[in-house]
Amino acid sequence: MIIVPMPTSPTAASEIPWKLKQPSQSNRGWKGKRRTTILPEAARWSAEVDMPVIRGEASFRPWRSFLAQLQGRANAFKLVAVEGPQFKFHQVVVIDGTGQKGGTLKTRGWQPGARLLDGMFITAGDRLLQVIGDHPIVGADGKLTVTVLPTIPEGLADGAHVEVRLPYALMSLDTDEQGWTVGVGQQYKVSFPVVEAL
């Protein structure tokens, strides 16, 4: 799998409906009680990327090239999950310890005073993770244990980068077809369904 860079113009999609599919199964017993089992490591993000109108063929060529390079579902790209930076300052946050998986993630490299809030995102191991609960202001040691969902399915390497400023999901097309619409006056429109490429 090759990671294809997404075109830089326009800089943002007009709309991206995000969905997190958490596979589960519910069974109801003869007494009416319900029991639900989830597969926490099988959760996957999906989205529908809808770009604004792009005017002029020259401006749209990078998008045609991008779609072709994805080769249907074969290759992937990084889809930023936030509208702007979550932090004003740059931070070099990394995994603190080997083999971490599950619903908590030990990290280091935070700026003193940084704070993660409930509902923010981070990316670790190219996996988009949602922060659960407010996390206290980081102390002078720069270490923070973060509670996340979906859970992390595989062990992450010590020192691996954690994206906190512009977190992203590694996505691929959810179809083998790629295309676009062109209207009068060279007005191009493109939208495409994507799923997490893990």
C-alpha cells in the first residue's frame, strides 16, 4: 500500500460526514434480558469526502491524478479529522513504552500546561483515536496517559510519533470506482466514500 498525498487546493472539504462503526452483537434471552458483545478492536472509521466546486481544468488536474493514484481500494491517504489545529504550539509527542494496546495510551513529549479535552482526537500508528474524558494539565515531565476509543488493536513501538495538532485517519476508497462531475464553465465536483485503511 502506498500513501498518496492529498491535493492541497482547496484546503478543506465542504463537508465530511464521519462515522465510527463498532461491530457488536445483541442477543435477547427468553426472559427478555439483552446481552451485547462488542469487538472493540474491530472498530473502523468511515467518511464521505465532499469537496467544494473546483473551477478550471488546471485546478482540477491534481484531483484527477490523486484519484488515479489511489487505484481503487489499493492505496491510502491521510484525511485530517479536525477543521484546524487543536494546539497553537507545535508538540513532538511520542509513545512512552513498547507494546501498548487497548484503551489507554502512555505518551511523552507534551509541553507543560498542555491539556487534552474530552472529544479531541489524536493519531497513533496511523489510527485515528478519540480522547475520552478530560486529561489534566501536563506536568514538567511531559508525560500523559490518555484514554482513547476505539481501542488500539496492535502494540505500538516505543518512541513512535503521536499526531496531536492535526490528527488524521489513514483512509482508502470504499469502492473500486473513482470519478467526478464537470459542469458548464469547467466547474468540477468530486466526492468519494472512504474507510479506514488498516
